[in-house]
Amino acid sequence: MMKPLHSFVRALLFAVVVTASAQEEPKEKPAGGPEKPAAPAPAEVKEPKLSVTDHEITLNGKTIKYRATAGYLVLKDEKDKPRANLFFVAYTKLGEDDPAKRPLMFSFNGGPGSSSVWLHMGALGPKRVVMTDKGESLPPPYKWQDNEFSWLDETDLVFIDPVSTGYSRAAKDVDAKQFHGFNGDIESVADFIRLWTTRNQRWASPKFLVGESYGTTRAAGLSDYLQQKYNLYLNGIVLISSIMNFETALFASGNDLPYQLFLPTYAAAAFYHGKLKADWAKDLPSVLKRAQEFVAKDYTLALLQGDALQGKDRERIAQELAALTGLSQDYVTRQNLRVNIFQFVTELRRNENRTIGRLDSRFTGIAPGDSGGGGPGGGRDFFDPSLEAINGGYTNALNDYARRELKYENDLPYEILTGNVQPWSYANAQNQYLNVAQTLKSAMTKNTFLKVWIANGYYDLATPFYATDYTVRHMGLDPAVRGNVSLTYYEAGHMMYIHLDSLKKLKGDFSSWMESVLKSANVK
């Protein structure tokens, strides 16, 4: 059984000073002064104890025996002093003749400030949170079960919680702020990947990253950093609900791009909630096609004109914009033909006293009412009903699973999605939009074997699919590697795997992609 965290942190950070042996002959004192004390021996740092348990699961009709390892990996500085304790859970298949030949995938979520729980207990890991087939929350107390769509039959999995998320913390007397930014985050997660790979003798394994949301930003950043810093070359990267170019998603004065790229997802949400009329509401593919054509032609040209767009031309754009979004023509006109995400989710069903989800626009919640504060929702307090639908279940599941199944004990709160990392530093992108798509391009240009798969939800209003399409089309990849990027789409939201049909499709798409990647790498 693991000691309480405060006990082993003290053991980790404080060392026993070994003095000179009492049997050693005394040295002659130097003339003119007292003898100098002997220099203390280097501090002895004890690694925290890991919890190791063995399990089995049936996947695709086959029984998989696997080992789960949960606990801390200590990151140290050049003087061997602890910097941070990163919590992880690793799942490795048992019975392999040569484990080093088995694929290895490192997984994390985003935020910034999110633990890895969502991918861990929603899609990839051997257990998943029990929800309705649609992805709605069941009443508490919540439950978890075997995940029949786990990726464990095809790859070993390591789930990483960045500093200040999950159970991960900065070491004693170390300022956690150094990890709360793009550069510090990339450096620390890369150090973890290098060290775990080395200690577990997995440099010979085909290696992969999978990230979700800001985790895709991290994965793209890591792709080039791992190559440059450690000569660690990846076989593949999976980006789930991707955000690489932040210009596509930040509604700011003078930046019209998000208004264009969010529009197809607005149309999808309006279709789902029955707010489109007549031939506008035939089926989702037709709606998406019409929205994308409108964006690519009329809407983009209209916004480009700014205040010069007047009269009948302005009215025509307002009519089509209203028809595609389910909002009134008067409303979109008053918003200067530009409706941001918070306005849309609160306005679409305002007359019914309902708001819709940002992470997953299929979800609805009771509108919280008018705060009088003039917030981003036009004076309403905003909450995301799709986030509320998953928060309780995933938090409950992880805390129960860690102790009951993994036999891991820790009295710290498991930070599912914390604000303690804010303000997040983007010092590397001062006075510009962060764009790691070019970082990924650099990695793919140098490592032409690197394959990238991007999974997108049609109802995702956090990282819209059309923004990802735009980003990929503007990476400027050489034709030799352009085919290394593939995209798939799901009729669900940001966490498409909470929707059972999408979870099944995600696993099938992963299996096909992994097979092609390993085949191209001559790995059987």
C-alpha cells in the first residue's frame, strides 16, 4: 500500500546526509585555522512507489492479459533535483515475446488544465464511464465498466497528467508556473516521454501520440520537439477534436475567420434542434454542404467588405445566414452578420429558456437567466450543459477506479479540469496567434514517415471541424507528405466517444489507420 502523498514527497525531496566514517583516520588540520568540514554526499532521491496490478479484458473476441502501472514519474533538473512529480497510468500487454516490438501510445487531454481522464475512461483505456447511448449522464452514483472498444488490443497505452492536473504536482519549493505555458508544458511532457521510454526499454517500439483539444496543440508541438531535442521520431499522431491554429477559434476584433469557420457547425446544431426550415432541413450532409459553400463564397466576401457591404447585398447575406443558423434575420443583422459562439448557444433556443452545449451542441440545459453582467452570452450567465453531463460521471469513475481497481492511494484531489494553471503563458507567440500546424509541418517534412489522423465531431463548437479542415488545407505540405494526413468525421461533439455509435466508429477507424501505419513501417 502506498504511503500518503505527504510522506513520500518528504522522502523524495529530503536526503540523508552521509557523514565521513567514524573509522576513517583524522586528517591533519591545516595551519592557521580550523579544519574544513567534509562536503556532503549527493542527496539520495527515492522514487515514489508504483502500484502494479494485473488484469484481463475481452476485445474482439480475444482475451487480453495486461498490466496496469499507476503512480509518479519524477522529473529532475540537471543537478538531479526533483522538478515535478507526473502522475501516469500505463497499460502494457502481458505475454509478449518482445514487448519492445509492440506499438506504444502516449495519451493526454487538453484544457489547458485538463487531466487525461477523458480519453483514458472515455475511449482508449480498458474501462469506460457508463452513459446513455447518446452520451447523456445517468443519475449518480455513476458507474464504470469494461471498455469493449479499448485500443489496448493494438497498442500499449500511457496516460499522462501534465503538472497541476490529475495527481501531478510541481516538486516542493518549485514554482509550478514554469510548467503552465506552451513552452514549459511541451518540455516537461517530452521529458516524461523520453524517460518512460528509456526506463521501460521501449525505444524500439513504434511510437505514437494521441491528444484531444489543447492536447492536439501539445501533440503537434511535441512532434518536432521530440525530434529536435531527443532524436525521438514518431510513427504517428492522433488528433481528436483538433486546434492547431488559434486564429481559427478566437473571436476577436478584426479577426473574421472564426465567424466563417464556425458557421457549418452552427448549421449542424440548428439542424439537430429542428430550427432549420423547408429544404434547408433535408439531412445533415446537405446542410453541411450548403453551409460550406456559403462560407467559401458569399459569406467570406461579404465579411471582407466590412461596413462597405450595404443595401440589398447586406440583406441577402443576412437572410441566408439566418436560414442556416436558425436565428432571426433581425438578430444576425443587429450582430453585424457576426455571431460568436457564446451568442449562438444562448440565442438558438432562447424562447424556450434553453441553452445548448459548446463541447457538444446536441445537449441542452435550462438557461441560467440574466445576470445583468453583460457577459459573453449577451447578459446571461453561461454554462455548458454538455460539460455538466460528463463532469460528475468521469470524476466519480476515476476516483473510484484508481483505488478499487488500480490499488493506487493518494489523498490529493484528482484535478479533472483545473483553473490552477491559469493564466496560461503563450509567451512563444506574443502579439500573434499560436499556430503549431507549422510545427507539425516541420516534423513531417523532416520525418516523412510520420502519419497524422484527425478525428472531428460535426456538433463540436469548441474546435469546429471546418476550422480543422481550413488549418490542414493551409499547412502548405509538400505533395510527398500531404497524403500522410487523414481526417474522419462523427455525428457527435468534441468528445465524440461519449456517443456509442461514434465510439464504435472511432475504434474501427483507428484499427484501419494503425494497420496502414504499421504496414508502411514494415512492422507486423
